[in-house]
Amino acid sequence: MEKPSTLREIITDWASDQPTFRMSWGKAMMWIFLLSDAFIFGSFLAAYAGARLAATGPWPAAEKVFALHIGHTEVPLLLIAIMTFVLISSSGTMALAVTYGYQKNRTKTGLFLMLTVLLGLTFVGMQVFEWTKLIHEGFRPWENPMGAPQFGASFFMLTGFHGMHVTAGVIYLLIVAIKALRGVYDRLGDYQNVEIAGLYWHFVDLVWVFIFAFFYLL
Amino acid sequence: MPHAASHTTEEHHEPTGFWSRYIFSQDHKVIAIQYTITALVVGFVGLFLSWLMRLQLGFPGEFNFINPNNYLQFMTQHGMIMVVYLLTAILLGGFGNYLIPLMIGTRDMAFPFLNMLSYWIYLVSVILLLAAFFVPGGPTGAGWTLYPPQSVLPNASPGADWGIRLLILSLAVFVASGTMGGLNYVTTVLQLRTRGMTLMRMPLSVWGIFIASILALLAFPALFVGGVMLLLDSLFGTSFFIPVVNVLGQQLGREGGNPILFQHLFWYFGHPEVYIVILPAMGIVSDLLSTHARKPIFGYKAMVISIAAIAAIGFIVWAHHMFVSGMNPYFGFWFAIATVIIAIPSAVKTYNWLLTLWKGNLHLNTPMLFALGFVSTFIIGGLTGLFLGNVIADVPLHDTYFVTGHFHLVMGVSAIFGIFGGLYHWFPKAVGRMYSEALGKLHFWVTFVGSYLIFFPMFGEGFLGLPRRYFSFKGIESFSPIIHDLNVFITIVALAVGAAQLLFVFNLIWGAWKGRKAEANPWRATTLEWQTPTTPPPHGNWGAQLPVVHRWPYDYSLPDAPQDYIPQTTSQRS
Ligand code: HEM
Ligand SMILES: [Cu+2]
């Protein structure tokens, strides 16, 4: 008898009358949402590429625009590096929260969620600082002193849209954290929602890495 | 999954008050009806606008209140309404909501509250859309494709200030609503199927809606992003899409934008969008043909695979709308090839429909007639699409009435026929009463013959070079005089066909109110929705026990079976 191929087994499994993915509805939905959201960010990044390639003015050098002066030295991309570090750390604390959620450890889950919220807030705060600084230096969506107007337009659009995701995430995580601390998930006997919120948060962090690479580094 | 199963039984106590039952209902059947009625009402606005355009085209100069500006505004609102707010909304929000839970045997969508929200947000988007008629400058007249620069530059097209902003806002709200709906439909199909309902036992209606929902989730993002950038260009003076522009010798202070970028974003959404409306219609038509021809669908697996193939290839053909846009001509070659390739799965589906009908025992009632109408208009519209997919032929035909004829037949009329067929077919289940067959048939024949009389002559007009999106052809001597006569003729038919839609409205209202009581399964169909304990199905759909599925949905006219159909819930042959 011929051994059925693994591919065939996977397909049969998927197509059976069981839930296609062995997970709760909420988690499945979050994954599908993130796929759709990834297409939004993908479109934003592709559109940014299209705008940048077509721009006729000179494209400003990101390391100049985003440099900080410390004493007399100019450190390129310092703030952005810190922001990136903060956001990636917050992914770490989020992962810990999820792990403690699996262990149904109410306080530690809540604690690490709160820590994630704080890191997220720090990120948003630094972004506000960055925007203010650039606006002071004359950067506007429609013009900037360093070159092609599409630079400012893309900057405010990309970081603004991502920043809105982080802000929404902070609020979302805060709600989950309060629920966790209040023992709502203990009573449900299920910390799923922490994990689902974690998916969203990791996604937002991942998107930042792409924005960091394509907007600030390239 | 025990976790998931417990949800369904616990959370379903029937709501009692009027408001929670009929207005802020979370029942997928009520939401489906809300979606359907709202979409039909906006659809009638769109139909009315097409009357105004036709009056102008048939009798230029006779109707003084129509001027070049508001002709373009009517045209834009008409196109947008028909494609997005009617077809997309009714097929996904209406049919998707009604059919998915009933056909796969679940009590409701995965997230009923989100589902309700999706409807109310859709309503907001409709209100924003129609509000554009009342703002200074009126709605945008840039065409439903909203191409910049003219859609956002002041005075370049009507409604370039408030009209376009309101429309973008409305579209963004629609995308939010569509995303909520789409997430629900996809999750529900993947995770909530009842026992025995494997993926390959799902009716093709569910397959069409399911794949179309995935398309919506992956295509709307590009529209959203294009819209956001267009809004920034309009509100904040950014220049994403606006190159150096000279207006009356004056240079606007914009530079370096890329108008073709918008076209790419728009059509990356726009082409999948036509499949978002046609795939559910195809699914519905497949089920109607099989049921009313009393024959198993021919090539079920091929049907499923071609739906998926059309959807996948549909994402890499978008620039066939842009052959003359000035993009790199080498792209044209690739997109033309991809377009021809996508014709293959479409042809597979068409052959399968014809083979399903072959030697069938055709019951020519209203839903069946509309399903047959769909097949016919899809073939004619599809064949003319092959002309347009070919760069050489598209260059002269682009932006002529040939294109108008093509997309109206292949996506407009075809999708509408699928919708009419579906509405008549499921009306008895949803309402519990019958519509009038005689009126339904009259409605069909007038609409079917009328649609050809309206749109077929447009192919000829297109060959004669008549450009679309023109307010008037009066005084242009170079067009053959036959064009004038054709335009008068088309207008008269269009008025008649539009008026005939009142038959449909009357039929449904009268049927719901006074119609004969419907049996539980008047079409003797196999799928689950016809096996509910009551008609219309109760809240929670199935009473105490979820249905269990034992077979695929197309067991019609099996030899030596006692009946000519075997419901999916029947376990043995006897
Ligand atoms: C009896 C029914 C209909 C009539 C008489 C009609 C008539 C028209 C007319 C006269 C135009 C403008 C042509 C021009 O000036 O270029 C138009 C455009 C259009 N129609 Fe229809 N239409 C009908 C139904 C539909 C349906 C069901 C759809 C759904 C897909 C639809 C989608 C469109 C679109 C997308 C445009 C293009 C708008 C633009 O150029 O921006 N129409 N229609
Ligand atoms: Cu296309």
C-alpha cells in the first residue's frame, strides 16, 4: 500500500469538519485581521517607495534629519535607535506576560502587561518629541527645508499611522491588564485574551522594524 | 473544540424587545435583511442617477438642469454606488450574512456583536456618501476611479474640495465595516462548520462568498491607503500624486508627485473588487442551476479550484486597466498575459455550468431564469473582456463605450442577475411567504432583454470611437449619425428597464405581506438552510440540536433514490 503524502494529509486535515485552525475563534480572527493589516502597511510602504522613486527634489539624508546633538557631537539616529530598543523590549515583556498567562499567574501577568503599557507609552512619548522637533525645524507634510516635499509627507504618514496603532495597542493592553489584575480571566479560567493581545502587539513591533529599515536606514 | 462549542449554546438566549429583535439585532438573519434593504435603497438612487445620465445622452439640451458638471457628478456617484455600496454590500453583507451560518450549520456568526457593528458602520458610510449631494460644490465628478490630479485640484473637476473628501471618508468607513464583516465571514467558515461539513461539502455559494471575503480583506487595504494619501493631497497640500501642474499658465506650487502611483493603488484594489462581486454571484448561480435543473453540479472540485485560482490570479492583473496610462510599456505585456490566463478558470466555470444544464430537467422559474441570464451575460461580457485585455485592441477601445458595455454586462448586469436570482430563491425561506411567479417572470424578461438592448449597442458605439464620460456629443460632426439614434434608443430602453424594477419591489413587498405561505423547502433543495425546524428559521437556527452533515450538497436525481433530491442531513440512501 502506498503511503499517503504529508501534503495530502495536511490538506485532508484542514478540509475536515473540524475547525480549520486548532485555536479559539478570537485568536483565529486576530490572525486574519493582522493579515489584512499587514496588507495596509505593505501598501503604505509600497506607496512610499513609489512616491520616493518619483520625487524630483533631492531626498533628504535620514541620518542628518534624525540626528541628535549631544554636547558637540552629532549622533545620527540616536533617538530612533532608542525608540526601536524600547519597542523591542516591550515585545519581550509582552512575551513574559503571555507566558505567565499560560501559568494562570494573575499578578505577574498583570505586572508585565503594565510594564508593556509603560514601554509603549514611552515609545509614543518619544515619537511626539520627534514630531515636535521636526516641526520646529520647519518640516511639514507639504514642504521641508531639506529637499523633496514627499519626504515630510511620507514621514508623517508612515510614523503617524504606525503611532496610531501603538496608541490603540496601549489602550487595548491597558484594558486587558486591568481585566487580568481584577481576576476576570481567573474566573473565566482562561488567559486567551492576553495571548490575543500579544499577537497584536508583536505585530505592531514587527511593522516598526520595517519602517525603521525602509524609512530611516535606506 | 470544547471551548468554542460551549459558546454557541450558552450565549444564545433569544432577545425579546422590539429594538433588540429588529433594530439592534445581533441575529445574522436580521442583519442580512438590514444590509439587503439598505443596499437596495442606495441601489435605487444609483439607478435614478443612471436615468438622469441617459436622459442627457439621449436628448442632449432638452433637460436644462443637467449640465456638464453635474453629469460627471451623477456618473461618479452612480458608479461608486453600484460597485461598492450596492453590489459589495448586498453580496457580502446581505447574502454572506444570511447564507454562511445557515449553509454551514451554525447558530450565528463567530462574533455577532461585531457583525451588528459592521451593519451600522455601513449605514454611516452610506449617509456620508449621500451627504455629498448637500455640501458646497456637491459630490466629486472625477469618475469612480477618483484619479488625481483632477480629483483633488481646485476647479479641475466638480466637487474637488468637499465632495472628494467626503467620499474618501465614506470609503474609509466602508472599509472598516467591510473588514469587520469579512473577519466574521472568514472566521465563521473556517472554524464553525457543523459536524460532517467538511470544506469540500460546502455549497458553492459559501465558497464564493468565503473567497470574496478574503479578497476584500486583502484588497480594501490598497483602497484605504490610496484614499488616505489622496485625502492628504487634498487637505494638507502634500504632493504624493501631484506633479508639476500648469493651470492657465500658472504653475501650482506642487511638484514631484506620481499620479500613476494612485492608479496602481486603485486598481490593485479595483480589479479584485470586480471578483469580490462576481465570485459570490457565481457561487449563488451554481447552486441555483444545480437545484433548478435537478442535477448535481458538474465538476464541483474544478469549480472550487477555479474560484480560488481566479481570486489568486486576480491580484496580478490590475494594470490591464492602465495600458494607456503611461506606465512602463513592458508591464503591459505581463499584465496582458496574466489577464488571458485568468480567462481559463473563468471558462472552466462556464463550461461546468453548461454541462450542469446538459440534459437537466430544467424548472424555468424566476430564480432559474435569472441564473441562466447570468450565464449568458457573463459569457458575452467575458468575451468582450478578451478584447480589452489585449494591449493592441485596448489602445483604441480604451475609454470608449465599448468599455462601458463590457463592464456593465460582465460585472454590473451579471452580478445583478445573480442577486435577483438569489433574492427570489431564498425569499420564501427568509420571509416565509411566496412571491408571485408571474410578476417575477415578467420582471426577468423585461430586465434580461432590456439589458442587452441597452448595453449591446454600446459595443458598436465603442467601435465607432464614441468616448465614455462625455456629457454630450452634439455638434461633433465626425461621429456617424447612427450614434444619435442609438443613444435615443438606449435611453428609452433604459427608462423602461429602470421602471420595470418597480415590479420587483412590488413583488417582494406584496409577497412578504400577502403572499401564499411558503413550504419549508419549496425548491426541494438539499442544502442545510432548507432543513431548518421552522420557516423562517428561528433565532439560533436549528432548535436544540445542530444538524449533522452526511453528504455533499448536490445529490439531485440519483438513480434508484426514492426522491429526486437527498438533503445533506440524510445519512443513508433510503
Ligand atoms: C439599467 C442600469 C444601468 C444603466 C442604464 C447605466 C448607465 C450608465 C451610464 C450612462 C454611465 C455613464 C457612461 C459615461 O458617461 O461614460 C454609467 C457608468 C457606470 N456604471 Fe452604470 N448603468 C446601469 C447599471 C450599473 C450597474 C448595475 C453597475 C454595477 C457595476 C454600474 C456601474 C457603472 C460604473 C462603474 C460606471 C463608470 C462610472 C465612471 O465612469 O466613473 N452601472 N452607467
Ligand atoms: Cu481588471
